[in-house]
Amino acid sequence: MPPPVTLKSLAAATGFSITTVSRALAGYSDVSPSTRRLILEEAERQRYEPNLLGRLLQGQRSQTIAIVMPTSGPQFPDPFFAQFVAGVGVEAAHAGFDLLLSPQDDPSELAAYRRLVTGRRADGLLLIRTRADDPRIRYLAESGVPFVSFGRTESVAHTAWIDADGVAGQKALTQHLLELGHRRIAYITPPGGLMFTRFRLQGFHEALAEAGLAADPALIIEADLSEQAGKDAASLLLERPDPPTAIVAGNDQTAIGVMHAVRARGLRVGEDVAVGGYDGIPASEHLHPPLTTVYQPIFEIGQLAARSLLALIKAQSASSLPVLVQPELLARASTMGAAYLRGGEAPD
């Protein structure tokens, strides 16, 4: 029996990349007509038959989209992903699709994607927490399965993605602290390898540089995205002989841990030590004191991701993608202290 015809074999036969072959077969407008014609002719010559997940004939779909949920890091399920999944679920239900959630530890993530694809359990997939080098995206691009990622990657060019502008968001938060007079600003950065970690760290450095400051490497600690990690990292920072006057956390969950650590030392959040988070989860507004954070419209991003994926499944181009969403700084009492509680302006 001859080996199956795959995107990889079509790429080898035509001299184009796997990504170009995949996008030509999916009808993307950024592939030239001449290139698409050559690829389609070769696909017909080799009798290429896409995986059932990529077939667009009604009745051959599972009417299901899937998300593999990483369980490492924050307490699972954490509020950030709860909002994203809620947005996806609303759009999926509106289109008559089911949503399959597959919780997995990081080491087994790729295996989970392979099971979903080979088992034909979903018509398309949504990815989260993208990495610079992301084997999941390479695998899905080669398989021809429709997918949309929340986040960018360097693994494959021209994928369908939605992302929030982490450079702008982190820069705005850091500038806010600088305007309040802080000069020793610590940053508890999310895990390396995640694409949003790179962008947010860039925003942190840019804000300091524009203020004529250099980041102190001793004040930058990498930690996972959990509350306990924030508490542990902040405890180390506050034990220093020259502790920071402000601590920026990688997400709101981590920031909550930072607030616990500040209080444990008998210090006041927002008065003695400023604390900032990221994501804008609903609970951030109801903390004591309310948490300054960078708000991302996660529910709406989930909706857009689902709509775009459903368009790809139905052989329509996800013309709205890629999209870079602008986050919003929400300044509250955890950085502004009494000025916020009085409803006044931040001090110069």
C-alpha cells in the first residue's frame, strides 16, 4: 500500500512550505492564484484526501471544537481561562457546536492534540499559552486541521491568531508606577518560553529605559502564574536590604500572592508597597485594596477566537485575523493608596 499523501509530501513535491500548501488548500487570500493552482493540481494528481477533521462536507463534521487546557501554574481552572472558555462556549453554542475541554499537564499536551486529531474528535482546535517554539502549532499546521491560537509564535508563519498587546500593557503599568515616583520596581515575570512573557518583559524594560532607568536584574524573578508563586517571590524581594517600593506581577493571581506577602511583613499594600497585576479578572476589583491591573477583554477574545475558528471549519477565510487587541490600564488603590480611596488624583 502506498504511503498516505500528506501536506508534507505535497510541500516536497511542489517546493512550497507546508504552511503555504495548507493555506492554499484552505483558500486563504494571501496565496497567489498561480501558487494555489499549482498546489491544487498536485493535490489532485496525488489524490490528496485531507483528514476528516479538515473535510468541509456537512455530515462529516463532529460539530465539536476543542481546547486543551494546561493544568500547571495557577489553580485550575483559573479565572483567566474561565472567562476565555465562557466566550468560546457562547459562540460555539450559537453555531450549534459542542465545546470539548481536555485538561492536561504540560508534558502530555502534544499527546492530547494527537489524540484529538487522530481520533477525529473535533473539527478544529483553539490553542492558548503559545510559545516561541511551539510543537503543537507545528503539528496542527502539518496535519491541516483548522486551528486558531490565542497568542503568537515563531514556529510557523502566517497562522490565524489573536493576541493582546503585552508590550503596550506592561509599559502602561510600569509608566504608571514611575509617575507615582517609584524607582525600585520589581517584576515577577511569567515563565520563560511563553510568547506573552517576552512581550510583557519588553514593555517593562521600555518604560524604564524611557525614564532613564535600567532594570535591576536582582528585582526580576521568574515564577509560575499561581498565587503561591507570587507570595514566595514577593517574600524574597521584600527580604532584600534594599527592597522594591513597587512589585509588578505576571498576572492577577500572582499579584494576590504578592499582596499576602506584603501584609505578612506588616506593610500596607498601596501605601508602603505598590502592587500591580495583569489580566483584569473580575475579582481584582473586589480585593482589599482593589488591585491595579491591565485589563484584557478575555471573554470577547474567546468569542472572536471561536467565530474565527468556525469560519475556517466552514471553508471561510478568517479574514479578521490576525488581531492585536489593545489592553487597558485600570489604576486602583493597590498602587494609588489613599488617593484612590478618596477618589482623588494620583500624586506626582
